[in-house]
Amino acid sequence: MEGRHVTRNPISYFEIPVTDMPRAMAFYSAVFGYSFERETIDGYDMALFPADPDGHGASGALAKGDVYVPSRNGTLPYLTVESIEATLARATARNATILYPKKDIGAPGFVAEIEDSEGNRIALFERRD
């Protein structure tokens, strides 16, 4: 496109709606090993996911507030994991539901989907070595 810079990875930030921030933080910490920075942004309770200090890749947050409604519908974030099997085991131990079991998608790797502690549909992505 002439005169416009097109980014290869255009997603820069995402928010996952939650209704119970401590429960959601405990779930994502136990299942994915994340630690969070908690902040209030524009009056909303946010738990920021770890981010690359050099700005590579997308960053995001767990977000609680009246405009945030957990759902299985809508945008589907894919979280990269080292092992889908191990992640599914940790997730189901925390009462997550497997919505889509591990599937080989060819050259890129593998995917699966779960319903998190808040009722959101979350995809898992494991790169092929």
C-alpha cells in the first residue's frame, strides 16, 4: 500500500475480560507461570501480562470492569506454550474445560483451546521444533 506502513504483526495489545481478578490471576499464574503487574487504568482493574521490554510481540492484560464481559465468543487470543499437553494438564487441574483438544496444524505446530476460570475461550499454540 503506497504511503502506508504495513506491520507484519499488527496486534500490539489485548485484554482478557475477568469477573474475579484474584481467581483469574491465580489461574493464569498456575497454568502458564505468569506473574502480573496490577494497575488501575482509566478506572479499570488490570493485571498486565509479562511484556518484552524491547517491545517485541504483543502485550496484554486481564481486565475487570463493567465493560469487560467474559465470553466464549469473539476474539480468540492464542497463547504460546512450550507443551500443550502439560498446559492442558495444569489447566484441567484448575477446573478449565478443554474445548478443542490438541491438533496438529502442519508446519507451524499444534493448537488447542480451553475455557479459562472466567469463561473465556483461550487458544494454546505450541511451535513445532
